[in-house]
Amino acid sequence: MKLEVNMKKTIVDYLEETTLKYSDKIAFVEEKRSVTYKELQDNSKKIGTGIIENNKELRNKPIAIYIDKSIACIESMLGIIYSGNFYTVLDTKSPNERIELILNTLEPEIIITNRKNESKVQKLNISCKIIFYEDMIESNINEELLKIVKREIIDTNPMYILFTSGSTGVPKGTVVSHKAVTTYSTWVKETFDINENTVFGSQTPFYFSMSISDVFSTILSGATLCIIPKMYFSFPVKLLEYMNENKINTIYWVPSALCIVANFGALDIVELPYLNKILFAGEVMPIKQLNMWINKFPNAMFANLYGPTETTDICTYYVVNRKFENTETLPIGKHCDNCDVVIIKEDGTEAKKGEEGELCVRGSFLASGYYKNPEKTSSAFVQNPLNPYFPEIIYKTGDIVKYNEYDEIIYISRKDFQIKHMGYRIELGEIENRINNIDGVTTCASIYDLAQKKIVLFYQGSIEKKDLINMAKDKLTNYMMPNKVIKIEKMPYNANGKIDRNLLKKMNEEEM
């Protein structure tokens, strides 16, 4: 007699396990709707059944999702997994040109959208089949069909493809497997004690790798996740009031979002009695604004998470355990469990304590490579130069780091943030760190104008330009001094909440 083992291979296997425990508990909340775990599971199974029944031969193929950040988008993601395929979430606010570039690479069999976005999808220059969320959730669940598909899935199959900007102007798609997501999400759940009492306040878009952490650790643990309306991040007081209304106790945001709240003074206006975990990633967290948060929440956990899309989301982390002066740099800490990092120097040898090198990652969190891009894959996912004995792939992050005296990893800069100016190697991140700690500077960002050979500093704040320049002379050596300083009313941010450096480059060109 053949025995069937019920292995947990995908995130929907964990969803079913969680639903057995917390069937009637609210899983996800948005402005006008919420779903229990049972409703989430049923709607996802309906979508999965609908896709399978209408596309009999479709297995392990790409399906694009053109739905705004919402519960419907999450249900579509899970439904596609149930169908035995993998998904890409598209940014509905992106220009059609960028979406078409992504779709030309992805070549999806299907796009799932909703009626709200029907006219926008119709304007795209695409030839694939379009299906609607509203129609899919009217399907009848076919458990037998779902079981057949489930047996065919292996955990190294792709779960999703996430597209990031490419150096050639064509977005590149990072292929992330079921195994990478479930392994990584388990680490998040256990490390930060995400449990049924956790209430996340979600800031990041679902097409951004940071969303993997809160969305899927929620499903693993029976937590609740509130999708915070994006407009509240322009009104920090309303944002904090929303957090209190929903009893949000855990956030995982980009530093820019935390800085906006701190700089606005909203923490002095609204108390947050429920908040006890503040996690952040995606860019460097300025110590000045971090200390503003810590002073308000001295008993909360603060953690700096670091990692690229190619490591699912994160590969190192640092739980803040000591006081930092505004001029110091926050560590990115140590490697995550079941994920290892090595620092490789330019000569291919391992860096010693204090030596700079490129951070490289190995382990189960790693992506499978780039979709339909073997050249990019082979240049970034390479044989470990420290291991000549058997095949072992590491991912080259392109980030320059070193170990400090506490054996913590310190992020220095991106390789492409390191410039050669006046004969010196300079980290633009170091300039930003020092300028950001000048009183009267709210936030700043540096770019390098290669054509003009100039360091250009953009800043937002109350300090006058001439005063900033004078104070910068005490903080920067001559060769690091910005050649051009531009005061702006408001720092531009991209859809992910990070400073939009491409837009700053355009602004610099317009100033010339």
C-alpha cells in the first residue's frame, strides 16, 4: 500500500496549517475589507481552481498580477501558487512602458486583474489572456484537482519573480523559489517572535521584496497584517492614529518612512502604546532619526535588517543593543540562521577583521538566478572562490562591508556608490552620513555627476546653503566636499519609499 506524506512545500501548505488553528481570526485588513484565515484560504483555493480548470496544461508558468496593494492581490498570489504556477506582482502606478518591458521578458500566460484596473490593462501592448479576480472567486473549490497539482509541485520551483531595475534600463527578474520563501519566513517568525498576537502595519508594496517578510511570516504564525493606506505616509499624525486604531504592535518599514514621522515631530503628538517592534531595511538608517524613535520607545525592539532581493529579502540583521552617537554608523550585524555570508576582497581572498570587501551570500535564502538572463545570472551567482572542492554558489551583493571590533558587519557603500574623485576613492554614503548629522538638515542624498566630475549634494532642511557648506568643512576632508549643493523643498521618494536618486540625477541635469 502506497502511503502519501503530507509535506509542507509551499506557503499555502502553511496557510492551511494556520487556518486549522485560527480559522475565524482576522488575517489581513485593508481600508474597507478584512478576511479571516478561512476566508483567505477559501478565496485563494477558488482562484487556484479557476486557473486550473480554465487552463488545463498550465503548470510552472508565469502569471502576472495587475492589482493594487490589497487583500485581493494577496489572494491572487496565493491562488496562483495553488494552481501550480508562479506570479509577478506589477506596479499599477508604473508607466506602461516599464510594465511592457517586464511583460516582454516575463511572457506571462495570463494576467489576473480586477474590474477597477480593466481599462488600464486593456491599454497595455500585450497579447496574453486576461482574467478577472471577481470572476475567479466565483469558482467552486475543487479539492481533488488542487491535490493533484500539489503533488506535482517541488519546493525548488519558482514561487514568484520580482523585477528590479537593471543597469541597461531593462528590468531584471529575480526568480525566488518556494523553499527560499518558506525557509526565510520561518527565520523571520522565530527570530522576531512573530506570533498570533502580532499585528503588522504594512508599508511596503507587494512588488517589493520587503513585503515578503511581513506578509508570509503573518501566514506562518497566525498574525494579523494591516495594509496601511499609502496616503497616511504623507500625514504622519493620521498615520500614527491609524496605527492606534488597529492596535499595530510591529512595523517593518524603509528608513525614509521612519524619518518622515520623526522629522515631522509626530512622535511628540501621538503616543503609540501598542508598538513594541520596529524593524527596518532597504537603505541606511540615519542614527539621528533612529535615536528620536528610541527615545520615545526605550523598551521596544529595534532591528536593522539588510539584504538584496536576491536573498529573498534579508541575509544579515542587527538588533540594536547599545547607544549610538549621531555620527556613528549602525551595523548590519550578523548572518541569519541557515544563511551564511563571506566578505571577499578584490583578489578573491577572505577579508580579515577591519578589511573591506564585497559581501557575498550562500544558503537556502538565495534566489535561483535571473529570469531568461543567463549572462546576468552567471556574473552575480558564482562559485564560492573560498571553496575549490565542490560546486557551491554564492551571490555577489555588490555591497562593500567590513567587520568592526564587535565582530559586527558594517555596511560602507554600494560598489556603484564608490566613486573615484580627485584621485581618491570616496563613498557617497559617508558624505551623506556626516551631512545628515548637521543640525538643520532633515535629510540629504549625494550623487556623482560623472560628466562634470562633481559631487552633488541635495538636502532638505531649515539650514541655509552657505551655513551648511561652512559646517561641512569641519566634517569632511577637502576631496570629499560636495562641489555643488542644492537645497530642495522636499526630497523625492520612489514607490518603494526610498530616496529617488534617478530623479535627483535628472534634477541636477536640469540645473546645469
